[in-house]
Amino acid sequence: MLNMPILQRRRIEAMILKHVYEVIKERSGEEEARTVIGKAVSNAAIEHGKSMAEALGHEPTLKDFLDIMPLWTKDDALEIEILEADEKKLNFNVKRCRYAEMYREMGLGDIGDLLSCNRDGDFCIGYNPNIELTRTQTIMKGASHCDFRYRMKEKAE
């Protein structure tokens, strides 16, 4: 399952989480439903990052991260524009996001950020906590593009 295209994985997960979200929302309200789904997805993202790092067999670098990006872009899932890629930075914009499109089609646009976008930084916690993501906007939340800015923290940080 590690090499399954991420878009396919997210669809399967969303089909299940949609029902969990609706049950929690009905019983405890929207805020609690968002909190629970957000935490569960965050934990899954950290675990996924750890398993990807373990499979690599060494502390992942931004080059390693760039090398696994095709898992997320497979099947035209993301249309990206690389702005900068070196040992210390990986900056790119996502110009089209089929994840956002898929969640909207599934009626999950209101929690798409929990199901996908919020995973990005959490994945790094498991993959390599020295990789830090800064993002100020997403297509999921209505922006024209997502601005991904990864950097490798200095060891002293």
C-alpha cells in the first residue's frame, strides 16, 4: 500500500471517514467532528511519514522528498510548478489539485482540508521533523494555487 497512488488512497479513506464524520457531527456537533477527524488524519499522516522514512533506510532529505512526490502527483493528481529545489529548500506551487476536486465531488469540500491539506506538515513530522512546511493558501480553501514552501531546519533549531 506504500506505493499506491495517494489520490486513490485518499478516495478510499474519505469514503469511510465521511460516515465517521457524519456520526460524530450528529452526536457531538461539527466542532467535535472536525477535531476528531483532524486528529485521526494527523496521526495517520505522521505514521505514513514514519513508514516512508523507514523504507528509505536513512534520514530523509529534501531530495528524497522530491523523489517520492510522484506518489502524490500520479494520475495527474496535482499540477505543480517547481520554483526552487536544493538541499535546503523545496518550493513549489500547486496549480491544479484533483484532491480538492475529488472531495468536492464526494460532498466533502467542507472537510477536505482535514482529509488532505493538513496532512502535508504532519507527514513531515514522521518523515523527517527537520523538514518544515510553510503554506499560506490552498486551492481547497478557495485560492488560485497552493504555495508549498519546504525548508530543512538547521540542526540547532
